[in-house]
Amino acid sequence: MFRQRSAGFTLVEVLVALTILALILGTILGSLRVTSRSWETAMARADGNEALRLGLHFLRREIEQAVPIHITDGDHRRLMFQGTSNRLQLVAPLPAHTAAGALHRLTLSWLAAEEGRGALMVAYQPLHSVRDMPVNAGMNDPAAEMLPVIEGIGPVSFRYYGKKRRGDPLQWHAAWNNESRLPKLVQVLFDGDRDAPPWPEVTVALRADTQPVRAPFVIELGTPKHGAEE
């Protein structure tokens, strides 16, 4: 007579089944990790693209809306728009959600961080306090608020298109210190990473130069305060 085999699995069969199950679970978990990392990378890239879009929109908006504010101190009159290759200072209204649309003096410049990267920063201060501002106030002014416009980028530079004097040809300039008129265009140049193509430049036409201004804003300065005479 043949003996019937008892129901159940042998130890070898159980070990083989557990090994196969472990391999399947490992493959599934690995796939989930890859999917999770891909999702996080995509979300981080989307957030970065959105931050970049907002930063470029802010940059265009503020430069485009530069207001020709003049300051007179005795017989001397100067325009509150000063630009160099690495810094731009102008007067423009900030967005309503930031400062109720009030006019501010803005200073834009690149601040270095690590490994050649940094951020395009803006320092801003309400225009009503201009009487207490040193002429070259900006990033180093303790009273100014500072915010990053675009982060994680290489050096940023500026150049300006227009006539510095009557009769001069229209051309690009590395600096703008005209005391009576704004440039027609401001161009922002981004230096890309070594292993990546450079960003396209941002060219902005100033509204105050294209739209007629009946009378420029003029601020009369009295006796300078808090070292403003420097």
C-alpha cells in the first residue's frame, strides 16, 4: 500500500516561496523609490520654473515702469536713475500686494553665493524717505528691505540703450548716469553655467521713454540729514 502525503508545504518550498516574494517586493519598492524621486525632481523643477517666471516678470515690470524722478538740491538737479554694469538703481511702484503700489527706490544687483552662483537681489525703500537717503544708498543701506528676485544663477550684468546727450547716436552703454533722461532700453544679461548654455538676455523698453510725460516729478531737498551730504 502507498502512504498518503500529508497536506502542507515542506520547509524547502516555504523558503523558496519567501525568497521569490522578497524579490518581488524588492522590485516593487525599488520602482516606487524611483517613481517618488522622479516625482520630487519634477515638482522641484516645476517650482524652480515658476519662481524663475515670477522673478523675470518682476524684473521686467519694475524696469518697464521706471519713473523719471528728479531731485534738486540748490542749483544741482539729478535723475534718480543710475546704472552701471553690475547695479541698477531706479524709482518704480512696487506691486500692490507688496507695498500698495507706492513708489520706491529700487536697487538691483547680483549677490554671489557658493561655486560662482548667487542671486539677483532687490533692495527697496519708500520714496517718501528719500530726504534721508545717501545718494549711493542701496544694498548697503540698513534701512532698505532686501528680497531675492532670481536665485541660483550666475553673475548678472546690465547695459543701457539711448542717447546720453542731444545729438549723440543711439547706442548701447555700459553705464547710465544721465541727469535729465532715461534710457530707451535696459538689457539684463545672465552668465550661464560652464556646462550649460547661457540664458537669453532680457530687454525691456521703458514706458516713461515711449509715453509722453507732461512734467517730471521733482523732489526738492532741503538741509541734508543723517549724513546725506556725503
